[in-house]
Amino acid sequence: MKIVVDAMGSDAQPRPDVAGAVAAAREYDLAVTLVGDQARVEEELAQHATGGLALEVVNAPEWVTMDDKPGQVGRTKPQSSMHVGMQLVRDGAADAFVSAGNTGAALAIATLHTLKRIRGIYRPALASIVSIQGNAVVLLDIGANAECKPEWLAQFGWMGSIYAERALGCASPRVGLLSNGEEVGKGTTLVQAAAELLEKDGVNFIGNVEPKEILSGAVDVAVMDGFAGNVFIKTLEAFGTTLFDLIRQELQNDWRSKLGGLLVRPAFRRVYRQVDPFEIGGAPLLGLNGVVIIGHGRSNTLAIKNAVRQARDAVQGQIVDTIRQYAPDVSNEE
């Protein structure tokens, strides 16, 4: 298996991107191709012990920044590391692409210029994988499609179910639809229509769910439109950061708190590891003719390594081929 890593993706590129790729090649016994500014990537690679590892560097003279506009970068930077990396997957020279770069640009380059959508998939979905009480939960869509149609949400449901089962090892994933109430008939007209379709789609649909069901681990896949999903995931991340900061401040208030903090520190570290997004690494863009995993721009070495692991699991789970089998034989333009 060969995984392509965008060496120019993260905010601190290429250091964590290269270090994470080296760690993944060593730990997971994979062939890894680093795509980016060849001189800079090779200089960074020289800082690591790479003997016996299947690593190569492919030059890409351009790279996408967080300031680049997704709608324009596909045309203005045709030799970017995202373009070159995804083209390797498209041409069969690699099995998956991993990047911690601009998510909107990755979506645009993949959809419009390189991999394209699987026939029958109306819109690709950007998923997020979060750890809830030790179990991985797939949230989708979290921002690729701000306004959706019921048919799109139904596809998100079974694509997320396929990913949860075949990449995350969850048997018969429970699929829930985010709404403002659990009762049948709750939610917007979009949610109500999507619920009817999900009932008929053959997934293990458990009905409408509120955020509390998602956070209690009652579902394995949570379906939502991209606007609600983006707000949901950002709120979740912000709340987690705020909560840990408050606890840290309170444990420094007086000597009793400091003493208590020393005693509970191992427990807090274990809790933090459960919710640390870098332990997941990255999340898939589902519905494309190739495996694409997108990580956070702040990704460190651990995050890149784990994003490569997600790519490996998606390839081993034959995610793309399985989605193709389930996709309806219709135009993508509905």
C-alpha cells in the first residue's frame, strides 16, 4: 500500500508533515510518498533515520495556503502539492492522499480537477471522527455542503455507515439524524424528508437524535447538513478547550488545588487523550473516486501519523469500491 502525504499542508509545514509520514511508514509498514517543495522536504527528511523505510519525494513547486480561495486555487496553482498528490491517486500510482491543508481547497481540487465524484453521488461529504466515551463516532457533513437536499443527507447516512463499518470496525452502525427533537416529525422540512429516505435506505437508522444522544454515544453515525455540522463540531471543539482551560486554572488557585491537581493529573491525561483530535488524526472526504483524508492545520507529528493510519484503514476497508456499489446509477447533478 502506498499513501501520499502532502508535505506542505500543515501550518508548520513541512516539519510535522514529514515527521508524521516517517513515523507512519515505520509503525504501519507502509510505502509513503511525500509531495512538496523537494529541496525543503529532503532537507527535513535528512533529520530522520529513514533506513529501511519505503519513502520517496515527489516535487510540487506550488502549495496551497490557508488564505487561498478554494474556488480559484484549482486554476491558479495547478502544480500544488494537493494537485500532484491527488493526481497520483487518480492515476493509480498511490492508494490514498493525506493533507493537513486548506479543507475547502482540497474539496475543490478533488471534486473539480482530479478525483471527481463517484457516479451517482450528488455531493461529497466532509466527515469528522470524534471519540465519544472511547467509541469513534462519524459526523457528516461538517462543512462541505452548507445547504442540502434530503437525498444528499440520505447518501451521507449510508456513506457514513459504510465508513464506520469498514474502516472503523463498527458492526451494524447506528445512524441518527440531527434534529431539535427525537420524536418523528420534528425538525425542518429538510430533516423530515431526509428521515423518510433514511428509513428506506437499508441502514440501521434509529431516527432523530439531539446533541445529547450524540455525546452520550447513542449513535455511531450522526447525519446533518454542512451548516449545522460545522457549527456543531466547532462548538464541540471550543467547549472542550474551554473546559480544560477552566479546570487547569482552578487547579492552580491554591495549594490544596495544586496538590489535588498532582493527584488527578494522570486521570486528566487519560481523559484528554480520549478527546484529543490528534489521536484520530484526520477525517475522510466521502464520495470521491479515491481515499482523501484531511487533518487540522495545527496537526503535529502524532496527528499526521494517525491521519495516515486512517487512510490505511479506509483503503483496507475498500471504502471507495463499496460506495460505488451502493451509489445509484444516476447523474451526479441532482
